[in-house]
Amino acid sequence: MIRHTVGRLVSTVFLAVVLAFFALPMLWLASAPFDDSPAITTSVPEFTLNNFAVILDNPYALGSIRNSLIQGGGAAALVVVLAALAAYALSRVRVPGRDVLLYLLLLLSSVVTGTAAMVPIFELATRLALIDTHLGVILVVSGGLLPAAIFILKDFMDETPTSYEESARVFGASSLQILRHIVMPLVRPGLATIAVWALASVWGGFLFQFILLRDPDKAPGSVILYTLYTEGGAPKLDLISTFSLLYSLPVVAMYLFVSQRYGFRFHGGIKR
């Protein structure tokens, strides 16, 4: 009995420590923007709204959030469309070596990181006149996200029944019509998951955006956040925390909306 009680107590303390480890940074992020002089400590904030006024006066702050929406939304839409087409084809067409090809793409996308591929990507973007354009960023980041998106969506496609598709073909529906009107509604949770995942990946991305964009008016929030430092390289915690809070709100709102409406899962459609 004592042994069981001690074990429960140790487990409770351990879980409390782990919860505090993850919760304290979030509490700091929520309170620091309203603190007149935040520091890397836990303390009662000196309430002020001046930090928000300073951020709103920054000529690039709100524009960078708009740029992030353009780049993240564009990449998410492109990844969802292309991944859905590729996943449906890989799921329905029996091609020799199909699974090997899929796993190879996923492996190469994990091994060849953005840092390793940056030089050829920059050279290609320069030749195609995509430097300092939103389209260049969207195409580059979408290419890196596609293998994993195809891999995840293929599982949803595999688990959708083919009887509906066969009935539609009897009435003369094309493959694209079947994909749009029958398959897509069935795998909608998977599409929503991929959309939020792609948007969040681009939203927090820094390297490609920093390298490919020259005009600060086109820079996303992840790059503008880097400018909120003093000339000596010290972080301005009041401005960084305030902008980070504002910058995270769109993604959190989208996550909550999709989670409530579709739920998040990385497998399966309708089981046979």
C-alpha cells in the first residue's frame, strides 16, 4: 500500500514538473507583451499596452503578417492540390515500385535538407527570375513539403471505398470528377490536416524566406522578427514577445477552427 502511494506521488510530481516545463514558456509569452519591462524570469507584469502601440507603429509589422498569409496560404493551397492529385494517382494506379518510390521521395526530402539544397535552389530561382517574389517562396517551400503531404494523404486515399468510384464511372464520370465530387469530401479531414500543417511550416520558416526575399516590404513575420534586436544583438523582449503573440494568433485560430470542424488525424478515411 505504501509502495503504491509513493509510486503515485512520484508520478504526480513528475507530471507536474513536465507540465510546468512546457506551460511556463507559454505563460511568459502570454504575459510578457503586457509587461512594461519583461525579462527572462517569472514575475507579476507591470501592465501596459504601449508594446502593442510600438509594434503597430512599426512600418513592416502588419505588412509582414499579410506577407506570411500570402506565402503560407499560397503554399498550403498548392501543396493540398498537388498532394491530393499525386496521392490519388498513387493509391489507385498499380505501378511497379510505387511504394519504393514513395518512401524514397520521403527519405530524400528528410536527408536533403533546405540548408544543403540552398545553393542550387537559389541558382534556379535566380535563373527563373523568382528572387524577391512571393511566388518564388511559395514554389520552393511547397517542393519541400510535398513528399510528406503525399505520403500522409495516400493513406487517406487507400482507406476510402472504391465502390462509389466504380458507380460514378458507370455513369460516365471522369477521374477528375470522381476525385472532386466523391473522393475529396471523404478525405476532407486529411486535406484540412495537410493545409494547417503546411501553413504552420511556412509560417515559422525563416531560411528560404530570408535568402530569397530582398525587399523588406515582402518579408514575412518570421524574418521581420529577426529585426527586433538592438544594434548590439540584444533581443528587445518587450517587442519580440508582443509581435510573437500577434504573429501566432492566425495559426492558432486556424488550428482551433479545423480541429473543431474536422479533427486532426494523420491516417485513414472511411474504413472498408
